[in-house]
Amino acid sequence: MTEIKDVFTIPRAAKYCSIHRVTLWRWVKSGELKSFHTPGGHFRILKEDLELFMRKKGMLFPFHNYSNKKKILIVDDDPMIHKLLNKILSSNGYEVEVASDGFETGSKILQFKPDLMILDLFMPGMDGFEVCKRIKTNPGASHIKILAITGFDTNENRDRIIQAGADGYLAKPVGKRTLLQNIEEIFEK
């Protein structure tokens, strides 16, 4: 679900872009900048659409958006895996968040906006296959890289998660060097 802070009015979007609102209004009216109408007839712009438009126009982002750390979301139902991966990734310069199941993952994606997700395949509720498929078929999230990690290493599981859209696959237990190397390779793709 999109949060209110991720939906812009015309004046707020113009301020975010550091341009005059008449200029932004022209882009919206011409259809160059994607927007939608509220039930009351007002224009609104999603933050992700505005930032995509800004990239295409070569515009600078507000200072608070800059981060030199890649964001990684760990999705696993095992607290020990959270702790271990968090320690490895944080000490190697990544910003890390955790989710314990597929349902929690959705809200974490909206709030944290990860660049990569380390995804366990078998969790209670929604499994990793379904999480991967939903992310990769969602235009607002399909850019997120997915590294699947499982303790149930079979050719069937590997093929199934890669077909669902995963960018990489590893079997547990995973060594620190192997994990970091695979993450770097996925980011380079």
C-alpha cells in the first residue's frame, strides 16, 4: 500500500524537483509526467513516477535521497539467519532490514525500498516462490534484485525460483565470501 508521503500534490512535486509549479503542471497536463486524479478531481503524482521522470530529465534529486549504501532486505522466518546475515551485510557497508514472512515483505518494500532482497524459499504463509513472482510482476517493484537462499537445495527448487524471476540462487549454509560475491555479481548485472 502506498503511503501518503509517497503521493505528491502539484505544488509539493514542484518543490521536490526545485522547479516552478507551472512547469510541473504543464508536464502533467501534456501527459509527459504520469499522474492520477483523486475522486475530487485533483492531480496526484506517485513518488516513484516523479523520480523516474526526474531521472529521464537528468534532474538532481533532493539531498536527503542520496545514499552511498545499497539496501538489502532479508526475508527469512529464522531469527538466527536475520542476525547472521545482518551482521555480515552491515559490516560490509550495506543498509539492512529484515522481514519474517512474505506478508511483512510487502510493507518493508514500500518503507525501506531495497535494492536487493535475500529471500528464503520456505516460510509460513506466503512462500518465497510466491513472493518472488509478485515482486517481479509488479512494475513498481520489479527492479528489486532477488537472491534466493534455501536449505532445501534441489534442481526443482532452483528451476522454479529462477523461473519466478530470481536473479541468483544459493544453498544454505552459505559462506560469507560466497554470499558477498554473489551479491556483488547480482548488482553488476
